[in-house]
Amino acid sequence: MSVIRRADLTITPWRNGAGRKADIATGPGWLIGFAFLDADAPFSDYTGHDRTITLAEGPGFTLADTTGKSLPVTTIGRPAPFDGGWIVDCRIHGAPCVVANVMTERAHWRHATTVHSAADLPPPDPTAEAEVLVLLAGTATLDGTLTGRHDAIRRAPGQDLHASADALIYRARVWKA
């Protein structure tokens, strides 16, 4: 379908104003995008939503609540799902981070995120309402258009996608519940 350059995405504030984000694809009740974790900050409350964040750049961070429950995210390309209503503070580990972020309104939508090498990337999912690929490492070419790190791809069945041997590809899919 298309190549979406990270450099072309519009950056907007989080719902709570404590950080920045850039949406790649959105619909009523769901979104796929980037969040920029520039400093320690509280996450926005998305009660009723399921969330998955995946470290795309940086040393990592920890989400923690006031009860001592925490979720450390320190490995690039490892999805970390959590309840959007979990009220947490984000503590970065010494430097800013970029994450791929998916949120779906639980009553109407569901999502899945996976990470693949060039060799094990599945074909497009025709059952998904939306499917986005993000290059975490390496390069890819979609129908002759070269993409780089953190560029996104919305592909259709039959489109010619070739990724470099060192490619690490994040795949986010959204379906109706």
C-alpha cells in the first residue's frame, strides 16, 4: 500500500501532555504509532484499552506504579503488553527512548505485535483491519521504494517487499473484537 517515513510523521503531545507521539495509523478506537520517551514522565490513562509497547531505540525504561509493580522494557524488539488503565510512571534508563506503540479499545478491537527477521516475515494478513511494519534495523524495499530505520510500511497482498539480511521488522496488526 504505502511507505510512511518517520521523518514525515506529525509529532503531537500525549493525551496528558507529558510526552510526545507520532501516529502511523489510526482508526476509531485504535492506533499504531511511536512514543518518544524523552524524560521520566507519567503515562496517560487509557482505561478500557489494551496497550503494547516495543522498544525501538534507546537503553530502555521501566513502567512502575505506586504499589511497587513494575514492567522493565530493556530489549529492542521485544513487545511488552499491559493494561492501558494501569496508572504508571515511566523512568528512562539514562537516555531518551523511542517505542512502537499500539493501543486498542478492548470492547471493540484487539491487536497483536510480533518482531521478525527478513527470512521469517509472514505475508500480509488479509483478516486485519490494519497491518503496519516498522523497520527497527536494516532496510527494506517495497515495490522499488527504499525504506530505512523506523520507516513504516502498509503493504497489500502481492506487493513486492525485500528486506536486508540484517533487518529487524516490527509487525502490528489490529482486528475487530
